[in-house]
Amino acid sequence: MAGCRLTPDNFWHVRYLLDRPGNQEVQLEIFLDYGTNVGEYPKWQTLFREHQPTALIVWGKNDHIFPAEGAHPYKDDLKDVEFHLLDTGHFALEEYGDLIAAEMKDFLKRITD
């Protein structure tokens, strides 16, 4: 990935966690369960339309697992949404943790003041 700001050490930190006994089964169960999410979307969309929670969406525009196309529909259902697409992929927090944390703090300050 050109311009990737992830430290190569991240691989080993994650590998250690993934290699724990029993973790492969847990990861597979979670992966297989993702397929049930799509059927839940209409329920979430209805909830958002009815209750209109204020929302902050911060998404990696280059995420191949959760593509940016999945972020945009929130704007259809929510009237008060702050929306940010970052030039990053699936590891947005690792690459832009400080920026995302600042966005979250600013957002929470604005909606609680």
C-alpha cells in the first residue's frame, strides 16, 4: 500500500493475538456471522429514521472490507450526521488514531454543550 503509515511491528502484535489457542474458531464464527448483518439493515435504517440520533461517521475511503459505499447511506437516514472519509483503508485507527480521537472529542463536545 503506497504511503501506508502502519508500522510493520503491527503485524507481529496482531499475529500474537490471532495465534492464541481457540482464537481461529472464534474468528471464523465472527466471520461467518457477518452474513447475517445484511438482513438487519432495514431494522437499523428504521431505527435511525425514527429516532434521528446525532451521528459521527469516520470511515476509510480505501477500506476493501467495509467499502466507502457502505458509509454513504447513513446520510440518507440521518439528518444530523457529521461525515468524514479519510484517505486510509481498513486500519483507519492505526493510521489516523489521533485525528479520529480529536474528531470524536470535538463532536461529543458540540452535542453535549
